[in-house]
Amino acid sequence: MSTDDADDLIFKALGHRIRRRMLDVLKAGPATTGALCAAFPELDRCTVMQHLGVLEEAGLVVAERRGRERWNHLDALPVHAIHERWIGPYAAYAVSMLSRLKQEMERSE
């Protein structure tokens, strides 16, 4: 799978508010699928599993079977990769532009 394809999966996964909320829950620590269902009472178990499937496909969640339980773990490395490729460079560019603007404003005073 190409980097662009992997990025598409990550952005798709992050594009839904329920999946972002699930990642917020998992940021505190691993959770069973049952615990995630309890955290999202507005969703049925099948819908929670579908969202987890999208998160797994994007590499944002890793599932571990322990007996009858399925533990879901956050894998933040894909988010870090997105940050390194997209957010960091654009933020640096924005800071650079603001710095130049400030210098120009100070010169014109």
C-alpha cells in the first residue's frame, strides 16, 4: 500500500466524529469492545464494531483477543506520521509568515 493510500485511510477514519471520540476514549488506555459500547450508548454493538473496523484498517487501533474479550489499543504512530508530513511543515510555514509580517509592521512604525 502506498503512503498516499495509507494517509487516505487515516483521514477517512479521522473524518467521523464518533471515531475521533473513540480514539479519545482509547487515549486514556486500552478498552474492551464492551466498554466502548457502554461509552457510546447511542450506538448499537454492530455500529461500534464497524467504526472499530475503519480505525483498525487505518492502523489507528490494534485489537488483541484475551479469552472472550477483545481489547482495543490506540496506535498513535499513524497520527504522528500525519503530523510530521502535514501539520508540522504547514505550522512552521504559518509561523514564518507571521514572523515576516511582524518584522514588516515593526519596520513601518
